[in-house]
Amino acid sequence: PNPRVDGGGIQVLQNAGIDVHVLGQRSSNGEKTSSDEMEAAKDCSNLVNYFVKRIAPREDPVEKLEDVITGKKRRVLRSIAGRQKSANKMQQIPWPKEESVAEDDKKNSEFAEDVPLSSRFLESIDQALWDHEIVLLKLNKVVKKKKGAKIIGGRIAEILDAHVAQVIGHTALLYRPAFPPVLDLDELAEEDTANANSD
């Protein structure tokens, strides 16, 4: 379901004599779909759902987050993240265990500019951002210094059109509005300002 292309891939495969079975639909010979196939179809649908959100053209032009996130909005994001973390509701994504990094590389901030970012890791962050808008990346398995966390957080934010709201130690707080947005940062920033002025 890529809106940027014409489609017709299944027909091309069938015209080439390839038997195509679409998960979640009856096969051409009338066999029912098994529960395992239905589960796989659901997983694929969920995966495609995030892909479609990422590539779908939007009616309103999307402003770069760097241009619209003010200091007040960053403060609101940090406040929300703090409350979520205190309530154990913060969406946290650690560096993948299977992507081990040598201790010497962790100390080298320049390494952070070149360390490979796996597509699986990026997909998990992308999915979490669509679902939660605010995500805390735990990067202690890949960097030893705040500078390295800032570099990796910035690289990930650039790839996923997100914003680095905060870097503390080995963590980077990312924000990206969902489609449609859940948090109204303009309203929350105004409330925050009004509360600060009433104190």
C-alpha cells in the first residue's frame, strides 16, 4: 500500500506464473487461512501501518521540528517525560544487546558518528514514536559520554524526523508528533507559562 507507486506487484508475479498467497485471505485453491497465518498477517499489517504513516503524504505541510520546538516546549516535553518515568510509563528503548560495542569505542565520541544503526533498532524507535510521541533512548551500551549520546540521538532524530528534547548522561529523549498529534505542545506550553506566572 505505498501511495507513491502504482502497485500491481501481485499481478506481475501471477503473470510470471508465481503462485501468490496473501496472508489473511483464502488461497486460490480455497484453503482456509490457519491461525498462525492470521497472526502473521496481523503482525505484517501492524508493521506496514507504521511504514504507511512514515511515507504517506500529509495534507498540511510538515514543519521541521527544530524550527517549531521552543525552549518552553522542550521544558514541557521534559516535564511529561519526568512524570512518565516516575509512573513507570516512559517508553524506553535500549541499545540492542546483539550489537555489542568494544569498550574503547564507547569512550570515543567520534565512533558515535559512524556506529551502524540497524534498521530493526530504527523501526522499533519509529514505532514507539508513533505510539507514544516521547521515547527515551538508553545508549549506555554504545557510548560512555554525554557527547556520544547527543551524536547518536541526533543521527536517529534526523533519520526519523524527530527532535532531541534532552540528553542526560547516556540517554536521549526523542519527540515526534503522531499522525494526528496526541500532545498539543502549544497549549501545554501556554498552560506551563500560566502556571509559572501564577506562582
